[in-house]
Amino acid sequence: MPKLGMSEIRRPQLIQATMQVIHEVGLSNATVAMIGRQANISPSIINHYFGGKSGLLEATMRSILKDLSRAVSERLQVIPRHQVGARIEAIVAGNFDRKQLDPKVVKTWLAFWAQAMHEPTLARLQRINEQRLLSHLRNELKSLAQTDQVEIMAQAIAALIDGIWLRGALSPKGIDRQMAKAIIDDYLQSKSIPLN
Amino acid sequence: MPKLGMSEIRRPQLIQATMQVIHEVGLSNATVAMIGRQANISPSIINHYFGGKSGLLEATMRSILKDLSRAVSERLQVIPRHQVGARIEAIVAGNFDRKQLDPKVVKTWLAFWAQAMHEPTLARLQRINEQRLLSHLRNELKSLAQTDQVEIMAQAIAALIDGIWLRGALSPKGIDRQMAKAIIDDYLQSKSIPLN
Amino acid sequence: MPKLGMSEIRRPQLIQATMQVIHEVGLSNATVAMIGRQANISPSIINHYFGGKSGLLEATMRSILKDLSRAVSERLQVIPRHQVGARIEAIVAGNFDRKQLDPKVVKTWLAFWAQAMHEPTLARLQRINEQRLLSHLRNELKSLAQTDQVEIMAQAIAALIDGIWLRGALSPKGIDRQMAKAIIDDYLQSKSIPLN
Amino acid sequence: MPKLGMSEIRRPQLIQATMQVIHEVGLSNATVAMIGRQANISPSIINHYFGGKSGLLEATMRSILKDLSRAVSERLQVIPRHQVGARIEAIVAGNFDRKQLDPKVVKTWLAFWAQAMHEPTLARLQRINEQRLLSHLRNELKSLAQTDQVEIMAQAIAALIDGIWLRGALSPKGIDRQMAKAIIDDYLQSKSIPLN
DNA sequence: GATGAATGAGCCTTCATTCAT
DNA sequence: AATGAATGAAGGCTCATTCAT
């Protein structure tokens, strides 16, 4: 966790460097030295401010999660409460925001997931994120159906988002934003949710 | 890839040990020595037969993929061609086969995905698997709708399967097989696909 | 030292294989497995018959030394005792016998020397060879000069032989047999030794 | 090759330690750990600065070659151009400089030669040295004889130097500096080169 | 605050050798 | 006589981390 006092210019540089290196060689092959070199920062300082390699990954993920959260919030803010379909589309769009599709970010997500299974700190981070999406969706859906259906639909949409994202991440073609929207809109229509 | 000649008794032991160790400490912390100890096998022989740590992961994933493939095939075999809904349910059920939900297997999958982004051999393995699911689904759906819809539905079901699987994997509660079936059946009903 | 009983066909094969592998990768990188493969012989048998890697090098050098010894003897036998110049030339020619110039043999010699400094068994072998050349030369020269001069000339000729051989071995052009003869003949002439 | 920045005190220590260990157990048995221990330096730092074991050998040989080169140059500098015999004696003496006769150095030379046949970097080093001696000698001799004779004499003296050196290195008595001088002076006299 | 020198722990891998067949 | 499976020991090297400047 970032001690205050670290130059606020260098922090984002370091986080970008972390993602870049993970992009190039993977988390397990990434070394503190590589990351430092990428950011033109001495490796020692990474230890000093982030308390080691895993602290750096945590900070990096916090940054990505914040971006994700903002991408969703911004889109929701401009859509009235009662336009449920549009609001769900906004949530989806936020999850497929351009920043989240950057290959660097994509690879960092995957590395994060694999690592989160073995580091409690990361696991907590992951759980919060997982629940946030669900709760956003439940929130929108609760006016449209009864509890059981709400739960199923929320889980379905969340699964669609994550599933499309994952399959795209693993495919050489990358994540197709249009396709994602088409698939989920189609689902919403099947469920008679008007998109406005 | 496993040279022939390795005792056919020890191979599966070694693969189980690999998954067990990945389960316990994660792929990046897993050492050949740990795996050897777990299987009561000298680390040297692992290198001899699998050509190193990454060869071992590859062999392990091939084994998991074969299990997955069989889990689907077996279920499909007993359902007539024309019962499309049931066949899709069979595909889904195969993907949520008990073996695939074992935490050891789940963690190995995640490690595999993260690693596949940086090792071509693993990437190829991953791509084959990704396509196999899609092609199974397209095959079933093509008698029900026109091409465009088939594609969207196939992608949706694939995404639901992977998304539910992933979210379950990352959740402390694990993967809920009933829930998975409920969500996907609900989707099929929305699409007016009879489940027989 | 070769236990009797080893197939007399395989022994020379193994020695050839040893030199071949030393030629290709050097002694320190040569492994028993490589040598076995080269000779189509299981590595275990090398241990069985030669008592390990160093025993194999010893046997190989014994074989080379025997060849060298024979190359000299054969040439001396056909030259009358009193034709001292010609006999010295014969000794020189034997040391530059075609077999001794084979790159495989050359590299094995160098490896042997380096190793001999640290293995008594090899050192003894080396010492015998070193003395044999000197004593051959002293033998021929003693009728031509007085003791002091004999010693100096014997040492000089021995040094010329070994020096030319060594410099050639280390040069990319290899050992030049004609040049060797020219240099040493020139030396003998300077010393007024008639070549007949 | 040595990255700059390594403490200039420790570099020579490390090179001495390398020779010492080669002296004791030979190059192939020498381990980075042994050398580090000998110099009171952690093995890791050797890799850091020399890029591995072979880099260390290279640095060590460069150091020995520099000593050799200086030993010759110093002696040549104090002898007038026209005293050819004395200058050749100086070259010889430089090659038999006390430092070069140290058993540690002798064994390192032998190890170097054997290794140079299989490592291009070392081979280049070796070739430069081989040519330097010849060109020194040709330079001195060219005023005394015609081209053909010059070449033969240069090769002869070079061979005598290396041959005496090698035979001494391999002999339990070591290299005899007086004997070396006697043999080569004798050769020069036979060739009517005045020693002044 | 920042750096680079230094380290020690540990991992992958190789290999000579042994053993059961 | 011969083999190939198996092992234990060890080596080179990498890397996160610490320390003195």
C-alpha cells in the first residue's frame, strides 16, 4: 500500500511499468529489476514504497479496479434511474471500457486472478470487485422482477460479462467490444428488458 | 511432452501431485522439488521425462483437457441428435463435471490461463479447447436458428459457461453446479429452446 | 584400465567416440551419456568397464600414446643406426604422424594436459611420454656431441616439436606438417647435423 | 567482461582467487562458490560483474595476457633498436617472466588453451596473443635475413618459447628459466645472431 | 529521499553412478 | 553381458531484499 510521500508523478509511472512488464513476460517472470528499469527507477525504491513485489501487484490492481469503478459510475450518472435497460447497458459498457481492453491490463487481470487464489490480500480485493458488479446489477433489476428471477438474471449478466471478457482475453483476436454488446443486448431483449 | 517409457503408474501420480502443489502454493511458488516430494519421486526424473517444469504443466493440462473432453462426449452420446436442448444441457453439464470442479483442477486452470499468454505451447492448447466448446454449441444450434442468431447464442452459452465457472472459481464458495444449470436453463428457455 | 572381457570390438569404438565428443564439446562439457550415444553403447557399461569418466579418458590417452609410440618406432626401424640426422627426422615425423594431427586427437591432447595437472594417474602417463621423446633424442645425439651440448640440443628439438605442435593446435589453420619439417631441418642444419 | 563499477580493489582479488582455485582443483572442478569463498566474496556478485564462470576465466586471462605483454614491453624499451640479439633475448625473457612461471598462472594457461578450443571469445583472445609473439619476432629479425629465413626463424623461436614453457609446465620440476635462456641463446648463436 | 552495491536463499537442471532386471 | 530406470549431489544462476552512503 502506497506510503504517502512518494512522488505522485512516479507512482503512476511505476504502475504502468508493472503492467508493461507483466504484458511482456508474465507475472512469474517479471522481476523487480525489470520493472524498475522500465520506469527508470531504482529497484530498491520499489521495496521502500510498496514493501516488495506483491505490494506492487496489489497497488497496480487497486489502480485498475479504480479505473473500472469509475468507468461504470461515469456512465451510470448520466442515465436516469428508471431507464433500467440503458443502465444495465451502461454497466456492461463500463466493464468493456477501452482502458480495460488494453492488452497490458488484460494480462494483469489474469495474473491477478491466478495469484489471488494464494494471497489473502489480493483475494479480498478480488471479492470486493466480484460483489460490486453483482450488486450493481441486482440494484437495477430489482424493479423488474421478483427476487428469484433477479438473482438469476444478475448472475447471468455478470457471467456473460466475465465470460466474454475471459474468452476474448484468451483468444488471439482479443476482446471484441461490439460482439460483447450484441450478445448482452440480445440477452436483455430475450428477457423483455427495454433498452430505451 | 512425456517421453514414452515412463511407468504408466507414475505418470498419473505425478500429474495429481502437480495439481495438488499448484493448489497449495500456486504455480509460481511451486517447485519441481515439491512436486517430486508429493509424488515420492526424485525431482531429476521429472526433468528426464517431462523436460522441465513447463513440460509438466503442459502434460497436466493435457490430462485435464482430456477429462473435460470425455466428460462432454459421454453425456452427448446418450442423447439423440434431435433433442437439441438436452444436448446443450449435456455440454453444459460436461463442463461442470465433478472432476472439473475439484479445487485442485480449478486452480490449475487459472494458472494455465495466466501462463498460456506467455508460452506458445500452452497457448495452442488453450485455443483448441476454446474452439471446441464453440463448435459443439454451433453444431447443436444450427438446426434451430439462422446463422447470425446461432453465432450469438453459441457465444452467449460459451460465455455463460466460462463466466459462471470463473466467478465460482474466484469466489470463496466455489462453483455451484445447481446454480450454473439453473442460469443456463433459464437462458435456453428465454430462447424458446425446449429442454425435453 | 580396461577389464578384460570387454568386447574387443567395442573398446576402440568407445575410444573413438570419446575423442569425437571431446572434439565437439570439450572435455568438461562431455558427458558419459553423450559418449555412450555416440558409440551406441549404454552409459552404464562405461562405468562398468572403465570405472567412470576419468578412467575413460585414461584409456583414450593410452591408446593415443600407443599410436604415437608406434608411429615413431616404425619410422626408426627402417633407418640405420648411424644415420643420425635421418633418425632424428624420423622421430619428428612420427610426432607429426597423420593420426596425431587429427583435430579429434589434438583436442584430446590438450584436454589431457589440462587434466593431468590434477589427476595423478594421468600425470604419470604424461611424464612417461615426456621422457620418452627426450630419451629417444639423447640416444641419437650422444654420438655427435658432448654431454652438455647433447642435453641442450635434445631439449631444443623436443621443445620445437611440442611448440610447433601446440601453436598449430591452437591456430585456426591447424598444424602444418611441411612447416614443421622445414623448421626442424633448418635447426639440424644450423647444428651441422647431416640429414643424409 | 567486467562491468565497470566493481570495486577496483576487489577485481584483482577475484582474479587471484580464480587462479588459486584453478591451481588447486583445475578449471573443470572449480566452482564459482569456491572462488567466491577464496576471495571472501559472495558467489552472486561474481555472476553480477562477470556474467558467469566463463566471463571470469576471460577476465582472468585478459589480466595474465596484459602482464605478459607488459613484461615484454618493459624489457624491450631499454634496449636499442639495433641490438637485435639482445632484443630477442628480451622477448624471450619477458615470456619467462617470474609472474608467468607461477604455478597458478601456468595451470590457468593450460586450462585456458583447452577451453579456448570451444569458446569463441577465448579463442579470439588466444589468437591475438599467438600472433603478437610472432610479430614481435619478425620485427626484430627482418633486418638480419631474407623473408623466408625470417619466417622460419620467427616460427622456430616462438615454438622454442612455447615448447619449453609447455614441457616445463607439465614436468614436476616446473619451468627452468636458466635452461630456457640457455637453449634459446644456443639457437641464436647457431644462427650467428650476436647477443651483444 | 534515493541509490547501487552486496548478499543469501533457493530453484532448475545436469550428470555420474547405482541397481534391478 | 548389458541395459535403462532412478537417484542424490551439486552447480550455475537469478532475484528479492538489505545496507551503507
